[in-house]
Amino acid sequence: MTDQAVDTGGVQLSGHAATPGQFLGRTRELKDLRADIERTGLDTLTGKKAPRARVLLIAGRPGSGRTALAEELVRQVSGRYRDGVLRARLSEPDGTPVPVERAARALLAALERPAPAGADEDDLAALLREALAERRALILLDDAAGAEQVDALLPDTPECLLVAVSAGPLTGISDVRPCTLGGLDTKSALELLSRYTGSVRITVDPRAAEALVEACQGQPAALILAGGWLAARPQAAVSDLAKQLHAEGEEGTPLSRVFRLTHAGLPAPAARTLRLLSLAPAGLVDPHTASALAGCSIGAARTTLDDLAALGLLRAVDSPLPEYEVPGCLHPLLRAAAEAHDRPAELQLARARMLERTVRLLQSCRAITEPDNPQAREKLQGTPRALRFPTPRAAADWLRVRRPALLAAARTAVADGELDTLARRLMSQLVRAMVAHFGTQAAAPDLYGVHQLVLDVAERRNLPREKAAALLNLGDVDARTGRTAEALVRYRAALDAGREANDPYATGRALESVGGAHLELGDYERAADWWGRALARRLARDERADAARLYGRIATAHTYAGRYGEAQRNWRAAAAGHRKNGDVAAHARALSELARVQEYAGRPEESLRTCEEALEWARRAEDTRLQAAIGLRLADTLDHLGDPTAARLHRVAAQQLLAEAPETGDPEQETTEHGANACEIRSTSAED
């Protein structure tokens, strides 16, 4: 099982799980937490079996080392949990709570359990509890915003352990005793400083070093920034920084005071880049993001990011690509500094540059998967070399690594409300890139969220064509995951939007989809009626192939309803339409279905003749699997007519054909009414 990445906010010198030799201090807290794991719970004391997992809470302000302590505890006790460690972060860098639905999906993905696209948080939380029911796992929930989040993700098995990190108590969850963090002890704080400054500068002036620790109140994040400040100034004494901190007065927290000094001491370009990193989606930064935000070259951005990481202002992420994260405790300070030093127009321009760069990277990511497409090749050749991917594999790896940041960029752009054109382009390219690299089914959960964002923008900007497309895509996912009633509501809304936009494509699709939802709900009369409306539009527009297909759908509804006469008439119309269109295989399938209905209607002789005709057309189509399917149906009909010998011959022949036929994809995919464009956002600019 792969551990999920987590934002750490403590004593570690990197953004990853603590390893022996990195963690400092907190001996008493670790001892108490380990004792709490073994502590007898209230349920056990009353003679009851513990109904849920034990919850340990590590509480403290951001920057107090709470996540580092949680990671060290996890490292020490993880060997007891055979099913590994699961991690999820429950707050965005700006403090916005992460929806339970998104956190549950991340945990289910780590467990390699499917999570239906569009499922709500209650369903996903139930799936998570079911997945953990027979497991012994350790769950780390970082930066929990409230008890409701933790309670929704709490396993219903005492074999699991949940470690939660939060700023305050988790009121409402029983039998939880918080471990509240203060500052580090002086010895550990001095050792942390010496990792940046070296031991000599600490030992030559121990009083000044202790004064610096006192000024930082032993807070690990403040001490790391102080160490970075001293490391960047090898000629400065520890007392110099201590004096400057005292001169800052008591305004703000120790972390904010050290941050102000660190920010003021940076070169102007680096300080501006640092402030703009508060705009990075999900707090994740790569050289492209920093380059676009700051308006500088990618090489200069990479150098600046490395320098900021050396100062403790960023953390390098363990990733196959160069990537950094903004510590959660610094995010509000960066945002406040940006608001104080940069004009709103400059911040908006930086955000727009970042989104435009992301759009171009996504275009390049998708285009490399289409080597035979001349338009894609031309667009790729016109893209700057720095924005191209050398291979499709490299593009897929980039998309996979940057997926959280890309989805966060889409959410942020939509929430901004002033960059809707860029947001729409970004979402369009994100959908296309994910479908190209991962496939529609694998990307469905992410695509569902993107289409909901598209719908938000379409409703805000009164874009009926785009609204119809988003509703159709959302309805398709709802229908595939069994939420047919919800899908029907979306399809009806899409029909209204398609008519408002005078979009024949959306209107036709919506009419057919409404019919399909009614069929799934067992209302065959309404299904036939809605497909009849769609058929009238297809005939009026002389769309013969679609009309022939709709005749077949109407016939299916009549068959389910037991109206075999109507079903036969519509299957004959479908067969005739396919024959006129020159679609030999579809003609054979329609005849085969007509034969099935004739048998249902008690006309086995007619069914036999029709089946033989269908088999002949399947041979002309050179469709081996279709020939086999019709041959098996013909054998069944002969059995009903009392000719087992002939039936056996046809059955053996059909089985031989099946054995020889190459494997193909899902045959239902060939007749789907949505086709390859099911996830297309149709109202974007043609130049995208």
C-alpha cells in the first residue's frame, strides 16, 4: 500500500514522513500518545466492545510541529498495523475545509477500492468503513477543521487507529484526549537551530541562542525560519537576529515576526516570487507555476524555489518531477504580504498568467497523444520547447503528478469569478487531457467534479449551450452509477438549456437520454414517447443513421412493454434504414432483434426466416462475432421448432466462430447514443 503524501508543519527538515535522526524532542508527548493507544476505553470499562477505532488527537497551532509529531508517532507504531498507513489532509492551505467526499475518495484510492463517480459523502464514507471493516490500518488525518470531518471518516472497527491533527478539540467524538503542543524544549530547539547554522555559532554564544529560542517561543516553524535566516548570513551572529526580533516588538506571533524579517531580507525578485506563491493551487508549486506567477524564465524560477527551500520557506516534495509545497503555517502570512505589497491588479495578472501556462501545458499534454492528427502536430510545433513533452509517457507522468494541483487550479479559477474565460479553457483542456491519458472510466470521478464546475460557470455567465453540455455529462455519470432518477432530472434540465441555446446536438442528445432514463426506470411508454420525439427531429434534419438507430430504441421499449406488433414495425423500419445507409452490420443486428420479437410474439417460423436472413447479412458484413451471436439465436429457434439436429449444427458452428474471433471491446459501446464525445465541453473556443 502506498502512503499518501501529507503536508507537514513541524520540526522535520523536509516535507515527508519523519525518519530516525530527523525528529527532535517531544519525548513526553510521544510517551503519552503511545500510552493512549493501550489505554482502556470507556466502552471496555462498561463491559462493552469498542464499536469504533481509537482516536488520538494532536492539537496545536500551525507551525507548532503537530504534523511532525503525528508522523513520528505513525513511524514508531506503524509496524503494529499490517494493512499500512493511510493519509489525508482535511484543510486547504488557505484553511478551507476539504469536503469529506474528496478525502474519502483519496483514502479509497489508497486502498485500491473503487469509488463511484458522483457518489455523495455519505455513500463514500460507508464504502470506506466497509473497506476498513476487516483491516488493521493506521489512518492519519492532518489539519482537521472539525469533528464532523473526522467522525465521517472514522472506521467502525477497533482494530484500526486514527491519528488526527487539529488546531483545537474534536468535540462530539467520544473518548478522545488531546495531546496539546506548546514549544520545543530548549535543548531540542537549539539542536534544530544548529542544523542550519552549525554548532559553532550556537556554542560560542549560548545565551544569545537561548534568547533566540525564547523569542521564537520554541515554535519549530519559527525556529526553522530563524535558522534559514542565519544560514543565509554566515557572518551574522545569533545575537543579531535575537536583537532584531526583540526590536520587532510583541505584534503578531513569533512565526509572523521571523517571517517579516526573512521576507524583508530577500532580494526583491525572490520576495515577490515568494508572495505570489500564495496563489499556487493547493499550495503545490513547480518551476512552471513559479515562472508563470513571477513572469520569469523557468530556470530562474527553479533557482529561486531551491533558494526559498534552503531558507525553510518551502518544502521539496518527494516526487519524480521537481515540486515544492508551501507550508500551511506560512500560507496566511504569504497572502497577507501579497495584499500589503502587491496591487490587486498585479495579483490577478499573475493568476491569469499561471492559468494560461496551465492551459498550454494541458494542450501539449493532450496533443502528444495524437501523432497522426495534423492539427495536433501543428499546434505542438507552435508550442515553445519548454512547454513540450518528449514522450506520451512523460506527459502522462506529469498529468498524474500534477493532478491535485490541476484540479485545485480549476476550483480556484471558478471560485475567483473574474477569470471565467480562462477557467472554461482550463477545464476543457483538463477534461481532454485526462480522457486521452487515463480513459473516460478511470478519470470519471475527477471529470464529474470538473463538469460540476463547468455548470457553475455556465449558470453564472448564462451560457445555455455550455450548461446543457455539463448537465448531459453529469447525467451520464449519474445514469452509469445507478442514480437514474437524478440523471433524469439533469437530462430534463439539459433539454431546456439546449432548446434555449438552439443547439440541435444538445437537444437531440437530451431527448434520447430522457428516453433512456425512463426505460431504466421501467416506464416503457414514456421511453418510447421521448425517443419518438427525438426521432421526429432526426427525420426533420435528414439524419438517417441516427433515425435508424432510434427506430431500434423505440422497438426495444415496445418489446419490454409487450407490444410486439409495434416492436416489429419499428425493427423493420430500423433494418430498412440501416440497409439504405449501407451499414450492413447494423442491418444484420436489426434483423436479428426482429427475429427475437417475432419469437416472443409466437411466430417461430417467421423468426426462423428472419434469423437466416440476418445471418446472411452478418456474413456479408464479415463480422465473425455477430455471425456467432445470430447463429446461437438461430439454434435456439430451431430447438423451439423441434429440430434439435439442425440446432446442434448451428450451435457448434457458432461456438467455432467465437473461438476464432478476435477479442473486441464492449459490444454495447458500438451502439451507445453518446459516443466518443460524452465528456466534451462543447462551448469552448475553437482555437483550444
